[in-house]
Amino acid sequence: MRTNSMIMSLNSPVIENLTTDLAQTSLDMEEFTRPAVDCFVEAMYTGEVDKLEKDIFEDVNKMAHVFDVSWLTKKCLKFYKSDIMNFEDDSYEDILFACEIASRAHYHLNQTKLVNCFVKTIAARGVDKGIFVTRYLAGFASVPKRKIDMALMIARDSLDIIGNCLMAYLSFVLECKSFDENSLYLLQKLNTQNFRNTFPVKFKQLTNFVVSLSLQSDCAEETAIVENFVKDNVQANESINDLKEKQESAVKTLESKDTYNYGADYCNIDLNAETENLTHKTSATNTDDPQLGWIMPISSSSSSLSEDGFLLRLKTTGYEREKKIRFDFILSGVGGSEHRRCFIMECRTLDLWRYYISRYGSPLESASWPYLENVPSVQVKHWTITKTSVNLTVVCNGVTVLNFNFLSKIMNSKADERQFWFNWSKSCVSIKFEATFEKSLLLEKRR
């Protein structure tokens, strides 16, 4: 394409330098599409961007940036605000399109204005950052690092969203076995001070979780990254190696003891007080604590439970067919509102139990409920039910019989169901308990 070098130079100091100082007579524009080049050249001649369209925006914006055409960069930003950020019914695809343009501009051109515009616009339109970021980071193992950076910029002060995604990925994709390149990269990029100050409880959960994983690793690089992430947050500023030695010592102690005594009250030894192992391999309390006790709940009654990290313990001493145990979780909402969700377990036989997870209210017919997996076939069962921002876990006599992940539901559900599962990840305000068992159920309660 032939152009007037004087006109081009008047608009671009870069082109002026190439043609005047370096005596260059042509420019290689092969990396750009022909319609984008046509739009760029016409803009240089007319000062207008009449040919600018969404599908060529990135190329035109890049040319304006590379060739330092300041007035054209401003027009591109205006087009981004007015056309690309004009979502149709807040469609995820439209939001994703705008997000990826901003992400690539930031990564390749170090251009921050599009990112700032994107973040401000989705906040003003009430787009749920938690749901969007969770979907945006789906397939985390292969996500390019620019998307991780973009997710952090979208979350900004809501770093609990990033923490939830990371914990879900480490738990259910990597199966609590290791870290990978992207998870270590995210640990290095997280603003730990901001996270700790804004969400201290969730930051502690994530800290304990990554420490627990690092104890299984012999990789010096992983240990160094985790130590840097949790510095000043591990009790007494202990190093990962110090904690690892403690865990190995505790495991040796455990090997000579029975973890559970099925004929007595619930007995479980806390091996990981520093790390609060969220995988439930060694979770526990000590029955010597005078504040712990067992009560026989009144049939079909409802009472408040003390939520000790949202961890609840029950003991069933037999089975009562078709009897149910129900927990109603009162979850925090925006502006003081509340979300109610319920979890129900139903006894069928000694080792067959069904469960139901739903909204607050009357459940569906129990015949369609899924079954808990690998429930021990013993009379006395000690149940530990834990709700975190990532999942709902049920452990029976040391066996994990349910590990229900809310974030995987968010990513795999239809659009009208995602908010329901996202609300499950919110903080728990209080918990209500109800059961139809008549004689074989005990509830652990603090006096």
C-alpha cells in the first residue's frame, strides 16, 4: 500500500524517525490484517476512525500504540468504552471478549487504561466478579499467565475470590498432591498483605492449606515460594522445614495408637494444629477438653450450633431407617441480607446413607438423592461435617464419604444456577440443626 510519508510522519514520531533519520521507505505490516491497516491509514489522513470495528480493534489499537499516535490511542479508548464495553444483556461471551482485549493490551503493550476501564465498567453494571473470575480461570493448568494477572486485577480487593479458585484447583484437580507452575505463579503474584488485612480468616485457610501441601514436597523451589507466601503468618515464624519435622514426629506417634475408639466418645488427635490440614486426613479435637460434650437433641427440634470454623461433629450409635439429619446454613449476603442453604443426610441401612444439598425449604423426594460413598459398616459412627468457602465435606470414622465442591458447580452449571452455587461459598453466619432420629444420635456441643 502506497502512502504519503509526510502525512504519516506528521501523525507519528516513530514513522518520522524511520523515514527521516533512518531513510526507511517502507514498513512491514504483515502482522496486521488488511482491514485494520486500511483503517489506520485512513485515520492518519482524515483524523477520523470511521472504519473502526470490533473485529479489527486490537490491531488498530496496537498500531496506534506502537507508532505512538497519541490522538488515535485516545479514540481507540473511546471506542472501547462505547462499543466493546456495551454488553448485550451482560452476556458472558461479550464480557469475556472485552476482558481478553484488555488483558492482551496490558500484557503486550503495557497498556493499563483498557484494564481500568473494564474493571470500572463491570463494577458499575453489577457484574458478579466471583462468578466471572471463576469461569475465566477454568482449565487453570493451561491458563496463560496474562489471564492470571488479569484475574488478579479484576478481583483487586476481593482476593478471597482468587483464594477460593486456587484452593479448589489444588484440591480437586491436583488432588492435594502437589503444586504446578501456574499455582506457584499465582502464589507469587498474590498481594498477601492486602489479602490478610481484608480477609484474615480466608487468608489463614489458604495459608494453612498451602503449608500442608508443601510439607509433602522435597522441591526446594516450591518450599521457598510457599515460605515467602506465608512469612509472618506461620505460628512463631516457623519455617516449612520446622513444620515438616513436627508432622513427621506426629505421624510416628500416631502409628502406635488407634485414631478412633468406636466404643467410647469421639476421640481424635490433633496432629496439625499449625497447618489445619483441610484434606481431613488427620483432622481432630481432644476429648480431654472440658468445654466439649455430647447431648441428645430433642426429636424434630431446631437449635443454634456454635460454629467452630464451620466444623460440626455428630455421633450415631445405630441406624434408624429413613431418619434424617438436617443442617440449615445461614450464609452472609450483600448489605446484611442472608442466603439460606440446607444439607440433609438420610439413613437407609447401616452403610447406605443418602444426602441432599439445596436451598432452604422443603427438599425433593429422597428417592432421587445420591448416596454417600464408602460409609463404614459399623454401628457407632463419628461424623465430621465441614463447610469452607470451597466445599462441603463429610468424614465418617476417618473416611471421606462426601467432598462436594461448590466452585466446580459454578463452572459447570447453567447460567441461572451459578448464583445459587456461588452463594454456598459465602461466609456462614449461623447454623441450625434438626433431626428425626429418636434415640441413636448425639451431637457434640460446647457447654
